[in-house]
Amino acid sequence: MGLIEWAEGKIRELSIWDFAVVKIALVIFGMIIGAHMHVFVKEYLMYFVGVFVALYAVLVYRMFLKK
């Protein structure tokens, strides 16, 4: 089994809520990257980083550890 087949199998196992977590994590990551543009994000950067890490941990668990 190649990498592509493995990834497709894992993606098929994800629910709609998992895709929502992916979207939220990517939006927060984009806010972290774009923090130099806006004072609000820069002020609360560590909170955004914390939420991103938590959501990313959920995704890693769902992809690699849950069977």
C-alpha cells in the first residue's frame, strides 16, 4: 500500500466534524501567520497558538492513533 492509498483510506474514515476541525485549525494557523498585520491577533497570539495546537492534536489522534 502506497502513501496515497493510505491517506485516502484515512480521509474516508473522517467525519464531517473532523473536516470542521481541519478548517478551524487552518483558519487559526492563517491568523497566526498573518499576525503581523493586525493588532488583535498579535495581542492574543498565544491563545490562538494554544487552540491551534489542541485542534492539531485531535487531528493527529484521529489520523494516526485511532483504529
